[in-house]
Amino acid sequence: MSIEQQVAQHYGSKDLEANILSALRQAGKDVAHLTIDDLAGLDEFHLGWRQQTAALGRDLGLSSSDHMLDIGCGIGGPARYFADRHHCHVTGLDLTPEFVAVARSLTRSCGLSAKVRFETGSALGMPFAAGAFDAACLIHVGMNIADKPKLFAETRRVLQPGGRFAVYDVMAIGSDTLTYPMPWSATPTTSFVAAPDAYRKWLTDAGFKLEAENNRRDVVLSQVREMRAQAATDGPPILGLHVIMGPQAKVRLQNVMAALEQGHIAPVGMILRAA
């Protein structure tokens, strides 16, 4: 089985959509008529959640004239957010068929299908024409991709000259060995966490110019403290990443939070422009 097949298997679940709809109903949501805010608790599958998605949208300067590519879109949370808040068109690409199916279904329920579409495919061989997009984002995806030079070369190919690219990945801050399972991988076999300086080199070599960089570890840890305090008062939320991750959610989240708190990793954002 290839690395990409293993990654898709890690995220996929035949019961995913049923579990999401069940949680939404339990939370009192009308699953036939959803809003992106109804979904915010469970479809932002990255450290920083909705707050960091909003920051990336601002940093990219998205507008209604843009066609944006969300590489590794998951079940479509950021893609729907960008389309709803910035009125742009968004195409999401993901390896996992179950994620793409759920992304399409939830987007229909949000009334956003005219603005957002989803495709199944590899980030290392994207099914898009050269220069097809004005902007792109990569949100907690690079940790599953070993060949980042090819990933960034493909991203540059599908972006127009001057196109904006936001990378927001978990990156290695030290040389410490991570404890698995993690949210993105059950074992080290499909985990390719790299340091910010490596990202900078790969991105520069692919034809990008770095315009801004921001280590968001402290911001995310502050969010985590607030979430823990709220859970201690109100109980655990019905809508959370446990709905997506399934039975191993607790240990996966414990491991990533421990690595974050110990300074072994950090969520790092980079804003770049295609030459």
C-alpha cells in the first residue's frame, strides 16, 4: 500500500457522515439547513480552529474575484468559510474519498455549492490546469507529505504569477521524537513533520517569495486553556474533532497537545507569493 493510500485510509471512515449528522442533531442543528457557524466546532481540523482560518483569510486578502484552491481540504470547513466570508470561489482537493463526499454534502446543506466544489486527488499531481487559481492554502497537510518539493512545485504550477499561498502546518521546532498516534498519523510511517527553515528552502526553490511568517504556538495554547476551562464548566462539547477522529481522538489530541506544550512542535503560518 502506498503512502497516499495509507494516509487516505487513516482519515477515511464509512460512518463519517452519519456520525457528523448525528452529532449535529444532538446539538440541535437543522441538518438540512446548516450554516458555517453550525459546523465550526467540528470541521476546522487543525490547531487554532476557526480563529486561525479567519486569520489566514485576512492574511491572503481574499476577494470576490478570487478562485482559491484548498489543498488537503478535509471535510471542507475552511473552504466553506472562505467562500461565505470572502465571497470567493473555492475548489477543495483531498485524497480521502469519504472526506470529499462529506464536504460536498455539508456544502449543499449550507447552500454554498455554487461557490465551493470538491475533487478527490493527490496534491503531488493535481488535476488542474497551470495558472488556474489566484490563491491557495495548505492547512495541516504537509505533515502527511514526504515530497514537499514536489508539493510546492505543483502548487506553484496551478497558481497564477503573483498568486498568494498560505501554508499553515505543524512544524518541528526541536529534534525530539514525537509520540504517536497523532491526529495526522497513527505511526511515524506516514508522518513527515519538518522544520520551518526546510519549508522556507523548499518554497523558495519552487518559486515562492516569503512575505510573512508567524509561529502561532502561544496563541493556540491560549485557545486550548480557554477551551479546557469552558469544558470544565459546561462539560465536553458535543461538536468537536472527536466526531471526525473517532475512538482514538482522546489519545491523539493528548499527544499533540503534549508536544505543543513541551515546545517540540508549533503551528506555523507562512504567507507567500508566486513569482
